[in-house]
Amino acid sequence: MTYELFTFLNYFLILSLFLLLLSIFRERYEKIFVASVVISFLYLVFVQILYWQETFVAFGDYVVRFYPPFWIENEKLFFWFFLSAVFLLKVREGKSVSKIVLLVMLIFVIVFQNPSDPLPNLRRELEVFNPAYIRYYIARATFFYNSPYMWIHPPLLFVSYAFFLHSFSLSLANKNEYDFAKSGYLFLTLGLIFGYPWAVEAWGEDWWWDPKIAMSIMLWVIYTAYLHARIIGKYHREINVAGFFSLIATYLATYLLPGVHAYG
């Protein structure tokens, strides 16, 4: 029954899409749009907390409960969109480009990664539960779904992604993108730092060769180059745009490339 409550999130998303379209032409709808996105996310949080009571496996003396956060599977793109929509209020100039980018992102959220169909991988694992692999489920809960790092490492990265989205949009609009890029770089660096001890604890030494980690390091290198180019005063906007496309590739690596970060 709880799972069915997720479907109502579709109505919030469609309302946000409509308000975002209006805000592109009438700025007075901007805050209403952001409010609708915040309400959508709070609804997702509320229902997913209820869903925690149903995400467990039990075998003999073992009861393994899962407490997945709100940015882990189908919710990932929506969480990035939610943060980006809130940060829209910090944009002073060139908002129209940011809103168009957000519109494209919201369409992708609805069509390709609808959070109203949450946690498909976890649900699939629970449906095919095999008592012989109880230690596998314990490890998954300890090192992945229930790890304290899950509430630190991914959110820091998605905050950086949201800053980079607006920095990219401002670059396209020929506005000052530096403050957003600088903030994004800070959170990206913190996210990578906090990911290191988690990787060592969960995967040992093999994590270093994961494709997404390699791409994340490349993303950090590109934005490091951006900050240096900003000092010189040349090519910083071009590097910023290249960095955002590198960010998109890094995000998609989760779904397209094998490795410890892979889904599906």
C-alpha cells in the first residue's frame, strides 16, 4: 500500500513542469515553481520513510532492514533537479537559460527516471531473496544502503552538480558563472574526500579502478583547470561548458559502464 503512494508524485512533477514553463515567460511564477518542487521532494521523503518499514529480509535469527535515502536509484536525478531548482533563487542574471536547462532535466526526470517508481534494484533484490545469500544482504545493508557515508558522500556531490548546472547555464548566457563554479568545486572536492574511506571500507582496494571514480577525478581536474583559467582570464567559459558535459558523462556512467557504482 505504501508503495502505491509514490504514484501521486507524478501529479507534483507535472504541476512543477507547468509552473516552470510559466516562470520562463513570467518571473512571478518562479518562487511558486520552486515551492512546488520543495513540496514534491518533501512528499517523496515522507513516503520513502514509510516505505522503510517494508524494506527488509528475514531469515531465522537474521532480520536485515534497509534504510535507503532519497537520492539513490530513480530518485537520483530528481534530487539533483530539486537542489538545482532551489539554487535558482540564487541566480541574479541569465535565469532564462537556467530555467530551460531545468525544464530539460525535469522532462528527463518524468520520462526516464520517474521517482514515483522508486528503488527498482532494491525491490528486485528483495523479491528474489535467497536465504543462502543472507550474508550478501547484510553486507549490502551495512556498506551501501545503511552506511552513514550514504548520507554524506552522494549529497555533497549532488550539491556540487546543482552548482555546476547553473554555472554552465550562466556561461551560455555570458553572465558571471564564477561563484557557482567555485561553490561546486568546493562541494565536489569534499564529496570525493568523503567517498574515499567509504570505498576502502566497502570494496577494499578494487574500487580505485571503477570507471565512474576515474571519470569523477577527471571532472575534478577539468574544474581545477577552469579555476586556473579564470585567474588567467581566458577560455574559462569554454572549460566550464566542457566540465558540465563531463559531469553528464560521469552521471551516466552509473547506468552505462560496469563497476562498483553500476546500476541495472
